[in-house]
Amino acid sequence: MQRRTYSTLAFLTLACATSALAAPEYRAPRTAWGTPDLQGTWTNGSLTSLERDDMFKGKATMTAAEAAEFERTNLFAQFAEADAKPTDPNQKATAAADPGGYNAFWLDPGTRLAVVKGEARTSFIVDPANGKVPYTPDGLKAFGAARASMNFDGPERRPLGERCLMGFGSTGGPPMLPDVYNNNYQIVQSKDTVVILVEMVHDARIVRMNGTPMPANIYPWLGDSVGRWDGDTLVVETTKLNPEQKAHYGIKQRFYLPPTAKVVERFTRVADDQILYQFTVEDAKTYTQPWKGEVPFIKTNDLIYEYACHEGNYALPGILAGAREAEKKTAASKGK
């Protein structure tokens, strides 16, 4: 987890200046066997969300000034500012307080909007143009059913991230999207394999280069990913998504991805310090059209340490016990 404090205003100014210089087309460094080298540690932390918020309806990008103002006043910035103030030892919890929520110092979604091709984006989705996942009626119904199944009847009904089985939201992908913390990735390449280590819950994606798909009855965590090179771009096609992961339900990113969907990802190193990550999701029953997104992955020199989620996960028994207590109180209030 890390915090970045530079602003989109500065980033956009630099991007415009660099563009004005008309620098030669970037050529990515090479591995010993000649393919583009994507290795290193990267972060996709950003204030941009998968879908465009209604407050930005009809507005795919922001000006540098608009982006700087949004970054200064957004909810996460307010949380951080309030959390940095000295604590009053006499302050009592208010009725509106959430004792089950995170302290603000744990939150690290990023401090700026995603800047892609010199533009500050209001959503990762670029197609459809409205920045929304284009669900069919069947898709919306399936998403609603998946969300309704996440109840407090037992541990199996809690979200995968809460159970420390997989990352929250869609941090591990595909598609790989940031959430409110642990938005870092380490890429390691060999001739036959690309491994993407995900900081959140220590997931690891293994991409088999020029391989054959797994047997039809195997639906692994994070799906079955096969990669190939298209010029300087790593193309990864993922199918057979695990049915347990169909509801990507994080704090920031929430969407439905059925096991029948196909996700095609494109990793292109566009600068020494940036990978342009593009993805296309398609499933004719769930979506009215394939939908596409773009996310910048920024180079970082920081190290990724193990996020030992299971070892510290003592909350689940308390969560379920609290639900049973709430049920008793509800029953008592109804005279049962």
C-alpha cells in the first residue's frame, strides 16, 4: 500500500509539454529472449471508477483544472484530511458513526484521476460512450441474484474478499481494477509464462504464453488465461471464469461477470514508467455489446509485501454471531 501525492494538473501539464516536443515513438526495453519487458512493480491506484458516475454524465474527460479541483475535494481526500487531525480523547461516537468501517489511514485508492493518452478520465470504461456496463435485462437480473445471495446465513455466503479467498472487487481480475487499497502488481516474465502477483490477498495470475486452454470442466480462480504477443503488446485471453467470482463486489468497483464471459486484455508499455492496460469484456446473454476500458499502470520502485489476509482474519465468527444477535432482536420485536 502506498500514497501518491502528485496532482493530475501537473501530470497533464507534463503530458502536454511532452507531446509538444513530438518525441520519437517509444520502444519498450527487451527481455533476454527479445520480447517487450513488462517486468517490475506497477500501481493502478486511481480516483477514477470503472463506471462513470452520474455527476459526470456526458463528460468522459476533465480539464486539468477540473481534475485538480476534484482531487482536492473528493470524499477520500476529505477522509484523509479529517483522519490527520489530532484525536479528541473526550469525543464520543455519534449516532451516524460506522464502528464497522475502516479507519481512513487504511484507505489508499490513489490521489489522482487516471490519465490516459493525456486525458483525465471520469471512467475506465470507454465503450459504450456513456461509461456504463451495458447489461441486458437477463444480465441485470443475474447481477441482482448474485448480490442477494451474499447474506449472513453462513461463511459461504459472505464475499470472497471478506473470507480472504480472493481479492476485493476485481483487483486480481480480469479485468484488473483498483479498489480502495492494495492496488499494486508485480509482473515477472519467462519465455513460456507471465506471472502477475497481485498485492490484494496475494493473488497470482499465471498466463501461459501460446498455450492451449485448460479442459472444459476446469474453471480456475481468476479464469484460464492464455497469452500471445501482438507486436509490442501482450494480449491475454481469459475464459472459463470461476462461477464463485461472478459478482465482482468491491467498495469502488462492482459488476457482474458470468463464467461464460470472455475477457481480452492488452498490455502495452508506452513509457519507461507506464503500461497502458486495455480490456474488452463480452458475453452476449449478459451484455448488449462488448464493453471496453483503459487503465494506466504506473511504475513504482516500492516493494510488494505479503498481504497475509487469512492470518489476521478473526472477524468472520463475530460477523456471523452479530447477524444471529440481530435476528434475535428482530424476532423479539415482532413478538416471536
